[in-house]
Amino acid sequence: MTAKEFVQKFYKSDALIDSTVMKEFLHPDVKLDWNSSTGFIQLDASSLLKLADELGQAYVRSNIRISHIVAEDNLISVRYAHFVKTVENPREEMLLAHFMTIWEIKDDKLYRGYQMSQLS
């Protein structure tokens, strides 16, 4: 599987709302630098798994719609919109945020990420 296919598989999975799935994709030394609408945070494997658990409690479904994906060796740039269905209203899909992320793949896992997001 190419690095691009690996990243596509990650976003097509339930990894963002299920920490057991997320764990399969993460390098043990993963770091994500995230510039969001609310500021900068840096996440490691533990905090990414915790975030997936928190999202899994709030949302029953997560849907990623990739608009752009570009690969160069082990670097993958992906632009996508993240849609969710809430526990309170599982029939209505809502746009959570727009994202632009660059992933470095190492040992066939997500190793280093640089992400920007904006709430919908």
C-alpha cells in the first residue's frame, strides 16, 4: 500500500471517532501540530486516542470528504471536510470543520502531522 492509499484508508475508517481503530494507524512517536480556530495545540499518540474517544462519545457517525490529496514520497497533503451525526440527532449530518493536513508516514504509520482547521 502506498503512503497516499494509507492516508485515504485512515480517513475512510472510523479512526476519528474510535480510538481502537485510530491506534492501528498511529506511529508510537506520532506528533500532530494543530492550528485551529481556537489556537495551537500539539497532540501525541495518547492525546490523539483520547480525542477519538471524546469524539466517539459525541458523534455516532463521522464522514470525511476529501477534496484534494497530493503525495510526494512519504509526505501526503490532504484537504477535507469533516461531517458528523450527533448522538442527539443521528439523522442529520452536519459539517463540523474544514481541514488541511500534511502527514509524514514512517514505518507505514502516521508519524508527523501539520494541520490547520476552521470550524464551519
